[in-house]
Amino acid sequence: MTKFSFTFALGAFAILAGAMALNTSAANAGGGAKEFFVQDYQFAKPMHGYSGHSGNYYCDYQRLPTRKCITNGNGSESCKIVGWTLREMCQ
């Protein structure tokens, strides 16, 4: 029969937390950490974005439909695409 040990769990948590702190500080120590940002653009039709390097950042794009849904009298839902969002994500 296995017995749960709070001391063991606490020790494992402390080791994991310490490893995560060291990993985070080591990644930012070189000063190479860049900001990650997201920008949304609204369009009436689906648009394409350039995926690749733009200056010192790498950008990628997602095309997301904007839907308007209505519920019919019988309880079923009917949706229609009324616009598009182009989401730009750069890192």
C-alpha cells in the first residue's frame, strides 16, 4: 500500500519551483528576451498576412471568422460569417 508523504510532495514542489526560477532567469540573463505582442485587424473579407521575419521579429497571422448566430424557433442555432479578424502575433 502506498502512503502519501507531504514532506516528499513539498520537497518535489520546492525542487520544481527552483528549477523553473533558474530556467527563467537564465533565459533573460543574456538580454535577448523580446516582447511578444498581438494585434487584431478587422476586415469584411478574409485577408492574408506575411508570415516570416519583419525586422528583428518573427510574425505569424491567423484568419478568424466573426460570426453572428441566431436561435430559430425550434431551438436550433444558425450562424453566418459577418466579417473577418486578421490576428498578427510577433515575437
